[in-house]
Amino acid sequence: MNQALRLTDLPAHLRAGIYRYDSTDRDFLAARVEEFRDQVARRISGELTEDQFKPIRLMNGLYLQLHAYMLRIAIPYGVLSAVQLRQLAVLARRFDRGYGHFTTRQNLQLNWIKLEDAADALAALAEADLHAIQTSGNCIRNVTTDEYAGVARDEIVDPRVYAEILRQWSTLHPEFTYLPRKFKIAITGSTEDRAAVQVHDIGLTIRRDEAGEIGFRVHVGGGLGRAPVIGSVISEFVPEADLIAYLEAILRVYNAQGGRENIHKARIKFLVRDLGIDGFRALVDEEFAAMQRERYRLDPAHVAAIAARFAPPALETLADTAITDPDPAFAIWQAQNTRPNRTPGYVSVTLSLKPVGGIRGGMTADQMDAVAELADTYSLSELRVTHIQNLVLPHVRAIDLPVLWRALTALGLATPNIGLLSDIIACPGLDYCSLANARSIPVAQALSARFADLARQHDIGPLTLNISGCINACAHHHVGHIGILGVDRNGEEYYQVTLGGSATDDAALGAIVGPSFPADGIVDAVETIVQTYLTLRQDGESFLAAYRRLGLAPFRETLYAAA
């Protein structure tokens, strides 16, 4: 392996805030790669059939899609080092077509992997302390969290500490390797939910009780897909020491009683629905009470040791001062794509992976290399992947913003549209995915071109638009303010529209407006929705606020007036 890539070779001040593998982690990954190399060879030789090989490759993040294999790379809780981003660029060039796609699970997908290269790709990942374990299959998937974890001013506790603890607990857990269905956990440690915790199988919100002790509000049974559900609160406060035991109890009940006979009704949300939250809670409480809880109790010393690996970096003392630039475009970008860091004089900068006409969440290998260099120079070699399919530099000195902005502009990564209409979430859709009914990428590109005028976007204000190519809802269309779902109507691509969704504290599922629109009509339909909002809004209210006041009726009326 290329030892030059090891994160432990970085200076200590560049390693703060990033979990560092030890020899045990690396030995495990090396053994896992060689095991998979043998399994791939047996598949290529015909010793293993595709049916036999499928669960093996899924456990290693390898999907078979329309045109090639896709490798889904785990980026635990969205945290990346510059070293790791450079290695992802290496993989994109060597094993793909010089391109990668960041996802709503804070992961990266490479869409053109050859089976004979898969083990070499995993070996290259391991060189940078990366892997693809549990990015697919019926297991506990990559735990996601707030992209501003550790730097947000509204943060109660850094959620990455507990996300890492959950990663260690769940990785190859013998009971939970073959769950009834895939299982997703999200955690937030701030007063504002930026991790969409209410639409996950388990959603965790870190809290403090009156004595200042840390605990967790636990949502269970959330999820999107064919039957979207907002999760229910199963516990208002699980003490820190009992976190693993309580989650283990939830997973045990689900593993034992979750339906396996129908893949479409095997998620935990269906079990919670059938039992009711009170009935499900009773089973979890019974399991929890019967457990040998001391075996699972979180040792404060262990928590402290993990927390030390995420210790805030030693930053120079600066003052919060206004930063200006002669170019008026800078002020627009600064207002839209930066937010104050908890350390005075520092900001977090969001890199928009949503250029006009571009593929949402897409990044070239050259851009990855360039951004890694910028991270080294301006953000202590650290980056974050957001579940909105953008990147964040979390530790930028405000005084460096003008020069950073110019560098990002040259790379095509400074579109000032974060949180605006063209900051679209989109899955790969029918261009890549074998499950999709319709294309997502061309629709997102057309919409970003239609609404390219930034002055117009700023006038429209905060508006989330999510596009999924099928009912699996990888782009979370159910919780977009405007959601678009690709459907198949007699072999033709159509698009269903929902309105009023939200993935934040006021989580809500969008309501279907009416009949779906053909591919050549969906952009005009969104135009009509936006114009209806602009006509009817009051006192500068946001799209979501206006929708909640007005309801579906006026939008439905204008959308289908011509019909």
C-alpha cells in the first residue's frame, strides 16, 4: 500500500476533526480486500453465479446498474480529508471516467467500474483509510449527520463523536448483517435539524437535561420510498450511557419481527405502523429491560477518547470583521454560500456542485484535486459532504474569502445558489440506475437553466426542489418544497409533482398536486408553480410558508387550467 497516503502522516493540527484509523482498522480493510479479490475471481471464472455473488458484492458496495457496475464509497458522517479527496480523484481517473457523484447519504458513487477492477479499487480506497462496507445491502448503512458538525454556532454537542461510536458498533455487527431491509440512521447535535432525522429509520437529536447531562431524543420508523413516513418519537431522552443498548433493543425487535416476505414492506416503518408506536415501544422497552446493559453501557472514558479525535483545531485568534471585495458578485456569494463558524473570524464555505446546466452533485477528478489543494490551504485539510450533494470547507478564515472565492469561481464551484431553487437534489435516474423509471439529470439541468438568473432566484427566496427517478426516492423528493418523481406511463417518462415537503424541524411530506406531466412539460409546470407563489405570497413570505397558508388548491388550479 502507498504509505504516503496515510492520514497519520499529516501534522497533528491538520488531523484534528478527522477520525484516524489505527493498525487494527487497516489490517481489517486489507484482509477484507483480499477476501473480495478471491470472490471476484470466482465470479469471473463462473464458480459463483450472479445470484450467489450478488449479496457478496453488495456487502462491498458494488451494484450492477444499467451500463456498468457502480461502486458506492462510504464517507462516514460526511467527513473527508484533503488526502482522501485526492485519492477519490485517483479512483475516478483509474477506474471510472474521471468523474464522481456525491449522494444524499454523504457518500460518493463511481458509475463505470469494471468487475475485474473492483478489488483493486477497494485496495486503493484502503490506502487512504476509506472503504465501501455497508454502503449497500440489508444492514446499517453509513450514519449521516450535519455538515457543520463541530463548527456550528447553534451546536449543543458535536454529533460526529456519536456517529463514529455508531459506526464502530454497527460495522459487521453479527446480528444486523442481514436485517429484513436496509437501515439508515441520522444524528444531529444542533438546535436546527440539518440532518433530516425525522425521515430515517432511526433519527437522533442530542439534548441536555436540566442537570446538563447528555441524552438523545429518538425518532423511529421514518423513511421515504414507496410509503413515506415521518418518524415517531419513541423516547424523549435516552441517557448517553444507554445509547447503544437502546438502539440495540430497537434493532433486535425489528430483526426478529420485521417482515421479510415482501421486500417492499420490510422496512422498520411498516413494523411501527402495524404495531403502533406505543406497541412498538413496549416491545423495545421489554427487550431493553432484559438486556445485560452493563455490557453495552457507553464508558465515559471511551466517549472521551473518541471525542479527543474530533477535538477542535487550534485556530488563531481573529475578530469577526466585515469582508468586502470590489467585485459585487463576491458579496452575493458570501451571503449565500458562507455561514459563521463558532470560532470568531472563521466561516464555513459551501462549494456548490450545482452549476447552471450541470449534473447535481457531480465533480470531476480535476476539481477534486483542486479542491483538496484549497482545503489544505484554507481549511486545515478538512472537507464535508452534505446530504444536499454539495461540499463544505469548515474552517476558513474570513479574511481569506476573496481569494478563495476567485479560486472556486475558476473551478466552476462558486455558484451562489445554496438553498435556492437551482440547488436541486437529483438522483442519477434512468441515465444510470436500473431501478429508475425516468431520467432525473436532464430535468435538473433544464430546470437549472430555466431558473439560471440569480437575481430571480434570490427574489423567489429559499426553495428546495428534489427530483427522484423512481419511487425509491433516493433524492428525497417527498420532503422537497417542490418534489418531482419520475414515473413510467406506457413506456414514456412522466413526472409527478408534490408540494409542501420539508426535511427540517418542521418535517412534512409533500402532497401530490394531481396528474403527472410529460417530460416536455415538467419544466413549464415548475415555472407555473413558482409564478403562482410569486403572485400570491404576502409580506415576503417563503414558498413553504405561502404553501402552508394557501394549500394545494391555487397551485392545482393554475397547473391544470389549460387542461
